[in-house]
Amino acid sequence: MTDTLNKSRHHAVRTRARLLAQLTDQPHDHWRLNHIARDATAAVTIAKQANSVLERERARERIRTSNLEALAHVAGFLAEGEAGSRSA
């Protein structure tokens, strides 16, 4: 946890590069959007678990989940629309 917080820029760059590579590997927009929705949903779950641990440890820091929840919702909605447009 300390390395991630103390070297957050380095961690963010590596994480984003890996995510972009995974998205680029997806052959269709629908799959990319679905991938984003699944990752954001998983991130919400992990953030909530982390917040529980932080609360038990009486740490002041918390992870905001509202943006992740919104991303999961919007990406899922767009993926459904993309899938519908392909089947029509």
C-alpha cells in the first residue's frame, strides 16, 4: 500500500498502459465497452472492501466509488446499445 501511495504516478502510468493494451486487443467497440464496465464494477467492489479495511484501521483516507460506479453504468449502457445496433 505504501509504494502505491508514495509512487502513485509510477503506479498509475503502468496500470493505464496495461489497461490500454488490453482494450486495444479487443476486436470490437462492444467488447471494449463491456471490458471497461466489468473492470469498473470490479474496482467498485475492491474499493469498498479497501474502505472497510481502512475504516477498521482508523485510517482517514477513503476511496471514492461514485466515479467508478458511474463509469460502470455508462460503459454498460453504451455496450448494450452497441450490441443492439449490431444485431439490427
